[in-house]
Amino acid sequence: MNELELTGRACTHIVELEQPSCMLHYETVTSFLAMRDAAAAQGIDLVVRSGFRDFATQLLIWNRKWTGARPLLDREGQPLESEHLTDAQRMDAILCWSAIPGGSRHHWGSEVDVIDAASVPPGYTVQLVPAEYASGGIFARLSAWLDVNMGRFGYYRPYRIDHGGVSPEPWHLSYAPVALPALECLSMPMLRQVLETSEIAGRSQVLGRLPEIYTRYLLSVDAPQGDKP
């Protein structure tokens, strides 16, 4: 991927699928559909809640959270009162669940947030919280199936363990053949250049902490199981 694609400012690496409806990196499509078919054979309707996300969309998410237009959650997923937070606390609360614009793995098209649509009860609103994927949750069966099967299709969970950066996200899958090279290519100078010319809320605070953000929230992720971190 080139610099524009890595930072979500171009979508030349993305294809749009009609069934299931989602946008993915062109190199992931065959593997994802094969995984979906394998899940379907076990009665699991593997659906993408979020695939490719461009810079503008990520910027909107960030700015709305910064200004309080969207709720902030703590590391346990509990609501925070944003008006009582310092800028540093607000930034950490956002980064716990939402990537910095330009630094989102969803820009690459290699990432999918997945659910089992067949397990959603009528009238239920999916929240994408860890409890839904834990034992007794509505997506516990999906999570167990992914544990056993996703690796043979090239997928893994980059946010499997809490490293003090992004909170664990059992719904977030990453396609290793695309994501691992992308992470290596996304440099801090590249990210800084993008943010310096953006309309990101709290820009001076973000740029001041960029080395920490880059290391703690972008690089501190899990490798595919069996690989070294």
C-alpha cells in the first residue's frame, strides 16, 4: 500500500462486496469469503459490522468524541463524564476504543469487526462489547469458533490481550498477510505529517504525545498466535 492508502486518504486498494455488504482490501476477499462459508456450515452467519474506514470517517469519530457529541467509555466499557476529564484523560479514553485518524488499522481494509447475525435475538442492539463474546454472551459460540478456525484463513486478533493501550476487542479480526506489512510501513513521521494538516480536535495535544500514541496504541498489539510479538 502507498502512503495515501495506509493513512485512509485513498481507497484504491478497496473493493466493495454486495453479499455480505462490506468494504475490504482486495487481497483479503477470497480468504474472508472462505472463512464465512466455513462458519455458515456450522450455522454461524459471519457478518462484518465494520470493514474499511477512511480518514474522514475516523476523523469524525475522533472529533465527536473529543467534543462530547459521542460518549466516552473507560477501559471496562463504562460511561465517562467527558466534561470532567482533562485533555490527557479525554485522549486516553478515546484511544482506548478508537484509533487516531491516519493510524486506524481499518484504513487498510485488512480489518473486520464481526458478529454472528444468526445469534442476535429479535430487538437486540449489538453493542460490540467483550461481554457479548465471553462465556454466556450471545457471540460466545462465534468467538470459540474463531479461536479454532480463523488462523487457517489468515486471520488473528490484534487486540486479544490488554497491553495498556487499546482495550481487548474480541470482535476485531486482522488479515495477517496485509496487516503485518502495513503496520511496518506506517511510520510516525508519516502519521505526524498527516495530522499536522488535519482538522483533528486537540491537535496540539495529539502531536505532543504522538511518540507515546504511536508506540502504545499502534505498535503494542498482539501478533498472530504462534508468532513472536
